[in-house]
Amino acid sequence: MMTHAYLFWAFFKISLFSVGGGYNMIPLMQAEIEVQNWLPAGRFMDILAISEATPGPIAVNLATFAGYQVAGISGSIAATVGVCLPGAILLMMLGLVAMHLREKPAFRAAMRGLMPALVGLLTATGIRLGLALVPDGMAVASLPPVAIFAIGLGLIVWKRIPPLPLLMGSAAAGIVLTAAGI
């Protein structure tokens, strides 16, 4: 039972102190998972990719998988509730406050100030994940992951391809390139 309480508390804290949503929780989750040895070394990026490809918020998917690895189904429930509860509580509280403040100039100004900070946090997370493509000891990323990234980015930005076909195509490209030894 202590393991379940710790799973709940670890993911509750991560969720409570993360600003900007699930992608900004990723580095905190990775650190916690590695410190606790909840996943074998190096598996975090695989789990992250699977969590991104499966339906639902990425932070919830990551917490659910880590909880399952540690304590089975009951562990996944503890971690999932832990990661979801702070957001639910804060959303209800902020919703009540925002209803009363939404027409105030100071509130609107604060919201305008938060947006660039959130974009910066997401950009930093994207850079960290991009650097994970670089194998240890290499100066630059290998061409296939960079090509998949560039093609995916282009399709999202210029052709507005929905995420699901893009993820499926990227996974297929990874399988083909790996099978070809590239």
C-alpha cells in the first residue's frame, strides 16, 4: 500500500507544480521515473513515443504506464489519479475566480503575459526531446530521424495533416528504415 501512496504522491506533485500542461511535465516525470528506477534505463523515450501515439493526454498516459510497471493495475490507477487530481481541483478553483475577474484589465494583461512563457516552456521541451535523437557520443543526429522530423514538421505546418496519420506514417517509416538497416 505504501508503493501506491508514493506513486500517487509523486505524480500529484509533478502535476501540481507543472505549468503549461502535459508536455512540460515530461522532464519532471523522466527525472522521477529514473530516480525511482521505475523503468529500465533508456526505455523512457520509447514509452514517451507510445504515450504520444495513444489516445489521451500524454502526461496521463505516461503516469498510467509507470504506475502499471511499478504496481500493476492498482498502481496505474494511483499514478493516474495523482496526475489528474491537481489539474481538476485547480481548474475548478480557477474557473470560479476567472468568472469573476474575466472583464478586469489586470486579469486580461496577466493572461497575455502567460502565453509567451508557455510557448517558451513548450519550445524548451521540444528542444530536449529533439536532442534525445542524438545518440551518445555523436555530434549530430543521424539523417533518418532528422528527415522524419523535417517531413513531419512540414506536413503539419504547410499541409495541416492531422496528427494520427502523421504518427502512423512516422512509425511506419521508422520500421522500414530500421528493417533496411538505415
